[in-house]
Amino acid sequence: MSIEWVNQAVDDLRAWGRAHGLAVDVDEVRLLCDYASDYLDVNELGDFTPGTFEELLLNIYPRKVIAPPESAPETVAAARTLVDFLLATEEIGGKMATRMRSVLDRIEPEMPIALADTSRFGMAKSLFSAMGAEALEQGFSLTPAERPAAQAVREESEDGPCDCPGCAPLPPVRLAAREALAEAALRVPMVTDARRLVQWMLAGGRTPTVKGRLRVRDAAEAAAQLSVAEPALLWDLAVYAGLVEIEGTAVFDADDLDPLDVWASVVEFVVEKETGGAVTGNPALDEELYGLCDVLYRLQTPMPVPLLMEYAQEAGLTDEAELDPEEAIGRLAYCGVVEPDRMELALTPQAVWALRELYTGLGIDAPEAADLAAVDASELIEGLLSGIPTELAEAEIEEWLRSRSAAEAAAELLGAVTGAPSVARGIAVTIVDRLGPEAERAVRGHLQEAELRPHVIHWLSARGLPAPALTQEEVLWMSVDTLALAVSAAEDDPETFAENMAASGPPAHMIDEMWRVDHPDVVQVLELLGRSLHDQNVAKAARKAAFKARSRAIG
């Protein structure tokens, strides 16, 4: 997402803030610039207009950004800072700045409503994303050697599943094409330097020690002649990955090797072996590198550098003075493990592939995400329900929608969930919520289906299209049906669920009446509300309603 002009703008903004003694929310401004670039064709700071902010904060943020309504003031404040910066750097004039500030004043009270508005994808998006999002766990994961044993203990435990990060199931991952992975592996600087070192040793008739290590003299000469920073590490890597063969103190060039076989060994060496700080520049981080990579593998989204620092400190690895994040990220990029972005940390496609090879080699289930773009609606919904991370799910959905018209997509999705469980229906409805009025005929065709009718009416009304009025019973039924979609995630993260409900959940009087709804999940939903809601009076009402619903079902 981050492109060159955004990086430069953020650097300039940070410097401007320091020069003027201002606290600048750099991450929020970066997000504004990234989304403006991706969705509004903003290619430089001077392209911002009042309309840019209106479109960003009232349309794009509610659809794309996972954020509670109460976060809106922070985003608007960052936008105001950006306006001040644009004016100070003469990217805009005074009249334009005044117009922008006026628009932001108008947007500020509207943005929280937009973030919670289901017709703008707010609530539906939040519930859907909560289903598959992998929360950032505290503490690094178990080592590869410890993990299978921990899983066995978990399976035999009488107390139920273990909830430690190292035992949690791995999410499905999307792998790049094998040819692209092999090409990327061959270009990894660390691997290239290891091959250069091997050829340098062979050409000079140099030999290792009796233990197969690089001699101190050779290491010093290699550092000078080949301009490599860690020749001893490179040699150990070359031996481990099979780039060179050693018999006694004799050295032989290895036969032609599959680049991906070599790469799998490289990543295993980097994350598992004792490297004493030679990989990241920090011994403690080197020791826990498997855990960091495991977290990134699970997240499948970039980790901002400040979060990396906080994470390392909370895990007791290091304090801020001991870890240079730019150096660590640069070194990991040199190893081919992470993308070379100094603002955030994400695994490279080839690192994802190699880690999956490591997991499967240890007998750990590491599923590969199916390509959902070409499947039918039923398979799409099934794939999304498998628990793929939010960002990957978003990409899959958008690609699937691009391959068919809005009417075709609506017909397929709604047709696939006729008579289906509420969780599958919720996924279909959430995706159909993205479609415009051109899907009207296909959506309207499901008005006569009792389970879909409330959702269809809501969809039509939200777009200003002719629609019957929702009855009170239908409103209640749709509320239960929507909440049923969030049950699984809410049980894993009740605090986040409670916060979402406090911000945009159904009112107390509606919860009090839900027991009357003839919905298969009504008891489960009401019990969840009774356990989770912060407002004790509303939670008590939910528990009473759950009791009535159970009694009604028995009677």
C-alpha cells in the first residue's frame, strides 16, 4: 500500500512536527495517504481536496478500516494535522485550507455514525472481520521442537484445548506460484552472498577448520574482498543449506540444487539455529526469531514498527535502547524473510512458503488457502468460513466480485444460502451489502423467503429503493440473525464484542423482546449478550430473555 510519495510525505510530516514541537499521529496520517492513493487516485500531497477528505472519512474508512465509532475523533484530528502541514508547506493555499477545515468540521459528528452504519458496511464489516481475524497474542510462540509436544499435551488434556499462542491452529495461507518463489529465493541477498563466499573459498583453495567453520583469517579477508558483513554466518549457512560439501577439511562445490530446497533450509537455519545476534543485530531477538515469524505468519498483515517494539519489550526480549528496529528490519530483509519497509514488518511470500514447509515437516497442520476467486458462491462462503485472515478474505471477495456482474453475484450468493445456517447466510448478506442498485432485481427476487426477507428489505431501503416496511418481528429476527454471525468470534474475544455492542449494538428494549423470535440461534445469541455486555441492566435483561426463549422452546 505504501508507495514512494507516501513514505516521503510521512517523513516530511514527522520532521515538520518535530521542528514545530507538535505531536503528530504519523500512523493515522499514513493511513489517510495510503487510502487516498489506493482508492482516490491521489498521487501527491497537492492532490488532496476537501472532497478527498469527505470521500475518505465517510465512505472509504467505514468500508475498509476496522475501527470502532469512538476512534473517529482521532482520525479527524490527524486529517486536521495534515491540512496544517499542507498549508505550511504551501501544497495548498489559505482558501483551500479553510474549505478543508470546514469540511472536517462537518464530517466530525458524521464519521462515528458512518463507522457504525450497516448500510455503509460498518457493523457488518466489523462482525465479519471479527470472525476470522487473528488477534495478536502476548508472548512469542513455542519453538518448532516444542510445538508438536505441546499440541499432543493439548489433545490429551482433560481441561480442554490449550489457548497458548504456540498451540493455536495456524490460519490458511495463500502461496505464490512455485516459479515465482524459486526466482525470488535465488535473488535473496543473503543466499547470493553465501554462494559468492563458497566460490571465493573454492577459487582460493581455502579450507575450513576441522570442525567445518570458517577460519578467522579467511573471515577477515572475505569481509574485505567480498564486502559481506557476517562471513562466518554465511559460511555456516552455506554448509547447512548444502551449498557446499565438506569432507574433513576438503571443500567441494555442491551439485545443482533445487533453489526452493535450498531456501527452505536457509529459513530453517535463520529461525532455528543459534546465531548470537548475527541475523538481526540483537542476540535476544535472534533467539526468539521463530516466535516473531510465527506471529507474522498468523497475522498475514504488516506489523507497524512501534507495535514490534512494544511486542518485543512485553515479551522481555529487549528494551528500546538495545534494539534498533531499522537495523533489525534491514537485516531480516537481507535474509529474505521480511519486506524491506522501515515503517512496518511483513513476511515475504517466499518466507511464508518456507515457514509452511517448516511447519509441515514437523507434523504441524499448516493449511493452504484455496483460490476462491474462481469458485461458486457456496465454495466461496465455505472458504471464508474456514477462518482465513481478514486481509486475505477481503482480497478474495473483491476478486470474486470482479469476475461477475452485481446481479449475478447477488443471485449466486443469496441462492447459495437458502435454508442454510445463519453464519453462512450472514457471510452472503455481508457480501451482498457491497453491491449497488444494479443488483436490485436479483436481491428483490428473494423477498418471499422468510429467512432472507428482512435482509432484502434492509438492503433495498438502505439504497432508497421501493421496499415493504419491516415488521417488528422481522427487525428482531434480523438482529438475531446478524448477531449469530459473531458468536464464534465473540466467545474468543468477548471484550471486543462487548465494545462493538456498546458502540452499535441493538438497544435494550430490542434485546428484551428477542426471546419472541422464532430463530434457531436466539438462545445462543441472548446468552452471549448476557455474558458479554458491559451495561449490567441490559445484560440482565438479555439473560432473562434467554430464559424465556428456552422456556418457549421447551413449551
